[in-house]
Amino acid sequence: MKIKNSEEEYDKNDRFSDDTKLYVDIMEKVVKDNEWKKPIRELWEVCSDSMEWVYPDFGTEAFLSQIYKQSIEHFDIPREVQVLVDANNNLFMSVGTPGFVSFANQDDELYGSEEPMKLPIKCWIHTHPNMSAYFSGTDWATIDTWKGNLDSAIVLGQGEMWAYDCKTEIGKHVSFIKTNSGRYSVTEGEE
Ligand SMILES: [Zn+2]
């Protein structure tokens, strides 16, 4: 199986398959499944007061890791998920295909909650399951659409993340690497 590297590549294929019955059936089931949100909300309860979205610290990274984990592990296949943190610190979440996520057919998440979403959005977080963390053309378009009402945006990919401050246009790109190979080469010949 060919591994796709770009979100655009996914976009094209996923949207063309929109009208197949199987796709509709699966998406209906996925959208109705709210279980994936629970671990994220539980963690949010204990850490929401101390989030650093623009330059994520250890606690913020732990929360982001939980979102990525759900995106990879919870569904039938790895799927993109997004989490909006609004001005009241409420979370709004949705799930999509491996390469695309929106609130289409999931707008009860936006309008059905006790408190309506309050602007500006503190952070728009979404995942690129098993892909690199970068802002695709679609993502920049979303950021432009929200201009003035979005403080920060974060993409979570495989072993890396990219946080972006919409006001200063400065980002923090973090990659997590396994350092074993480096360690062994350094100690070689010491004995
Ligand atoms: Zn994206």
C-alpha cells in the first residue's frame, strides 16, 4: 500500500469517494461515536487552566498527545480529528477521514452544547495521522478564514508538532526523535 505524504493528496481522493454508499455508512457510524472525545475531555478537566498554545510546554504537550493518540488508535482507521478551544475554554471536536476533517454533519457539536462557542478561538488543533506536521494549503485557507477570530493553530503529526501564533505569525516546530542510534555511536570504542 502506498503511503500518502500530503494532506492535499488525501483531500482529492477522499472527496471523490464522498458519494459511495460504503463511505457514507462508515462516516455515519464514525460521526455518531462520541467515545473518542471522553479521554480528551477528562484530561482537559485537570489541565485547561495552564495551557500554552503558542509555545507548548510539557503539560500542553501531554494534552496534545492525547488528541493525537485518539486520532490514531480509536477509530477503524487513523482519522483526522480537530479540537477547537474557544474563548470560554470550552472544547468543540469533530472527526473526519484520514486526510480531511470538518464540522459537516457534526454541527450539533457546535450548536448543541450548553454554552455557544465564543470568539476568539484560542486554539484550533487538528491531526495529520501518520503524516508530517505542517500546514497544508487547506489549513492556511482555514486560518485565513478565521483571521482576527483565531489566536493560534496547531498541527499534530507523526512524532512532531507545529504550533502557530496567528498574530505574530511565528511558529514553534517540535520533532520527537529516538536518540538510541546516536548514543551507541558516541560510546563506541570507549571500553
Ligand atoms: Zn491539516
